[in-house]
Amino acid sequence: MDMITKSVIISDFKGFPGRGIFKLQNGEIWEQDGHKYQYFYIYRPTVIIEHNGSKGIMTVNGHECKVKKIS
């Protein structure tokens, strides 16, 4: 991965629901890319996204999920 984005999810985070959409404080919107389901709750967590263009891996509190940028 070539780039790293660090931001905050602007709402409650309830894990990876399988088709989640994640709106970040920096204005970017990322969508879950795959069907991983994992529930855990965090209020406005910091996220790190390692990406190459519009595809990447989002890490939230040590949990990872594939994502793609939609805006």
C-alpha cells in the first residue's frame, strides 16, 4: 500500500456489518469491500486506512477490513 489516511468516523461505529459505509471527519467516504461481519461498538473511533488509490485496508481498534473509496 502506498498511502495512509488517518481520520475519525463521524458517528457511532458498530463494527463491520458486511456492507458498511463509513463517513470520515476529513470528508472521505469509504465502503466495506467484502462480506466480513464483525460487531463491536466504539463512539467516533480513529481509523487508519492503508490504500493504493481507491482500495485499501481500514483498521479500527486493531480490527481490519477491506474497503473502497466512494467519495
